[in-house]
Amino acid sequence: MIRPTLRMFHLVLALGGGLVVAVTGLSGAILAFRTEIDAALNPSLWHVEPSSVSRSLDEILAAVKGTDGPAPRMFLFPNRSDRAIVVLLAGPGSDCRWEVFVDPHTARLLGRRRLGSGWLESVKRLHVELFAGRRGRVIVGVGGLCSLALGVTGFVLWWRSPRRMPIYSRRTLMLDVHRQVGIFGLLPATIIALAGAMLIFRPYLTPIFDVLTGPLPSETGIHSTGDHTLASPSLEDIYNHACQIHPDATITRLYLPEGSRGTFAVRMRLPEEQNPHGNTAVYFDRYTGQRIHEQTSRGASLIRNLLWYAPYPWHTGDALGVSGQWLVGLTGLVPSILLATGICWWRSHRG
């Protein structure tokens, strides 16, 4: 009695949420190679000749300011010597945001494009919100929970099956493929779906997480208080100061101050951090260049790391480096294969 009921529950879950899981899986597989795809399709924007000589950040900023566009707000640093630095420009309104690509070795402008205009940004929106805003995010999160339930019920059905090894006969081919793909993809798909659901529902889970780990340090209320008559320190000074604070870190982003009380903020990745962008940020007064605040995952408890810092790199595969990237890409195909083979078996079985 248990097995038929469980099979029906598994079928209802698949018919109800399988399409959402398949779409998010396929789009996630593409996003796993997002940077590589973008660089391959736009080599004139991304590719530079490697060199041991680099221009200063202030020279690069001056080159960017010479373009017709809004104010520069952020530097994104490449993780390879043959890739461009990206400077984000932001003005009033969501339509006034640009990405400017600059050769870090010569400060030569390579080109620019409107932020979010590439087709990969559309894939990202599809993956995160199904082009439906906040409501779509909730649907994606529910799809992640549905994926977890499908994995559990599928495993139980496989375990209780009198024949676990496939024979790949014409009559059972779809079922055998369905079972084998499901079993081999179960562990990575479960980790990816769980991490994704945690990211989607994090705003709703924050009060619970705060009770378990204590609240994360707030970014609000961090302001420059130095003498406004002083000239701002150079970007090179801020960058070098951050390097001195954490000499073992890799700087990934540098945020420029906004307004008279804004601050410089440097985001960096410590060796033990799995997030490719880093979980550490140091804030500097825009007038004095002094450090005024720091956030870091260094020394965080195990439960804080699991709840706050681990979901993103485990969802994207960055926690395992290049192998994790390929694992996420291949695992993203699993839901579509399971949906197709499951429907084929169900239809043939009904006939």
C-alpha cells in the first residue's frame, strides 16, 4: 500500500513542479559557465594581452570618466591576467547603468554595454525569477523544495524496488534510464536544490538564522566622518591599504563612495572562503582613508558558515572550483532527463 501511494505522490510532484525544476536546472547549467560563455561571445570586450605591467586604478578611473556616461560606482577585478577590468557606471534610474571594459595593462577602453542587456542576463532572470519578479522567485523556491521531495521519494521508490539494476530492455528502457540518472544525480541535485531554496527564502528565514547564529553585522550606518575639506585618497592608496589589512586575500571589487558621507568599500576573498566574490569587506573613510568598519567570515562558527556563507558557492559549484562548475553544469541537465523519461514511462505504462 505504501509503494503505490508513494509512487502517486512522486508522480503528482513531477507533473506539478517538474517543469519549473527542469527550467531552473537547464538555465543553471548555462549560468555555471556564464563568464566563459560571455568572454567567448564578446572577446573584444573581455580579452586583453597579458602583461606584467598594470596601470594604476586612478589612471583607469580617469579614462572611464572621460566617457559620456554616469558616475563610476564599482570596479570588478578579473581573476585572470588576460581579462579586462569592468567598471560599473550608475546614474538615476535602472536604465542608466553601464558596464565599461578596460584593459588593466594599458588603461585602454575596450567598449561598454548597458548593464543587463546581454542574453545571459535574461537566462539569469529566468533562473532566479522566471521573468515574474518576486512572485517568480517564490515559485522558483517552491520548485527547489519540490526537487528535494522528488529526490527523497524517488530514492525510496528505487530502494524498495525488487530490481535495482537496469536491464535496458525495450519495455523498461525509459524506467531504467530514469532510475539510473536519478540515483547518480541525487546527491549533487539535492545539495544544489537545498542551497538554492535557502538563497530564495533567506529573507523569510533571516529571523530564524539570527536566533541560531546571531545577526550579521549591518552595512547600514557606515559613514565617512572625516574632514570634508580634505582631498580623497587615491584608489591605489585604498587598494594597497586593503592589501595590508589582509595580505593573503584576493581583492574582487572596489566600491566608490556615493554622496558626501559615502565610503570606499573593498570586497575580498580570503583563502578559506568559497564564495568567488569573497565574504570579507573593509570600509574606508573617503576623506582620511582610514579603516572604519570590517565584515568577514573569518572566525565564524560552523553553523553561521553553513547558513549564511555556504549556500551560494555550493549552489553555483564554486565551492569545488572547476570540477564543481562542471558538476553543476551536468547536474542541471538531470531534471530535464528525469522529466522526459518519467513522462514517457508514465504514458507507456498507462497504455
